[in-house]
Amino acid sequence: MMTPDKDTAADQKTTIERLLDDEQVLVHINPTAPGVVIPPHLSENRTVTLRLSRFFKGDLCLDDQKVTAELLFGPEYFTCVLPWECIWGASSIRGQEYIWAESAPDEILEMFLSQRDDRRAVTTRQERYMPPPAMKTRRTATHLRRVK
């Protein structure tokens, strides 16, 4: 895993702050990165996704080094500390997705690369098959009519 530079951390912070203007954002983290504090039962995973929102009861603070969020896990709150180096992706409720490859675990990068290669293979197969040119068809009437 490469260490993100200051520009990457600033981009992460700006992006996540903008996504938080909506109701919530999902952040994808590498739990093995230095300085990560999350509930112990999540630490064993190769990646963890946490839901952040300014509308939650717990505190949420974003500074230049980390995100600190009090999140509800079961019946109790837990204060999570997420250094920018551990955040490798974010997803908005509108379906926007952001990935910071330099923060992603190697197995996540491999997964993305294999998915990209799979998509490329499908596209290549589709490009090989060119359907015959469509015959000119008569224009069908729409629901709008010309009034004279």
C-alpha cells in the first residue's frame, strides 16, 4: 500500500465533505492501516464500510489528519478514528463512487482490476459482433400532432 500525499488527503476530505452535504456517505476503509480505531469485531475484515452523516446523533469531525465519528454499533456508540490514509473509497446515496487507489488494500485493487478486465473483454466481444445495418423504417407517429 502506498502512502497518500497531502494532495490526496485534501481531495479525500473535500470529496467526503461534499458528499456529506447529502443525507449520508459510505466510506470504505482499510482497517489494517496505522491509526485506525474501529470496533474490534470489524478489525478482522480486509475492508470495512461505514456510514457517515451529519444527521446522526453522534459527533462527526473532519480535520486535516482524520475523520472522527461516533457511530452506533448495536445498542452502543463507538468513537471511530479514520486517518485519511485508511479511506480508499466513498459512495454517495446518489450512486457516485470515488476510489483513492493509493489507500486501497492490494486485494481490493486486484478485484477492481479484474472487474475492469472483465468489462473490457465483454466490450471487445461486443465490438467484434456488428449487427447488420438496420433497414430504413417508416417514422412512427408520436403523441404530438401538428395543428394547422
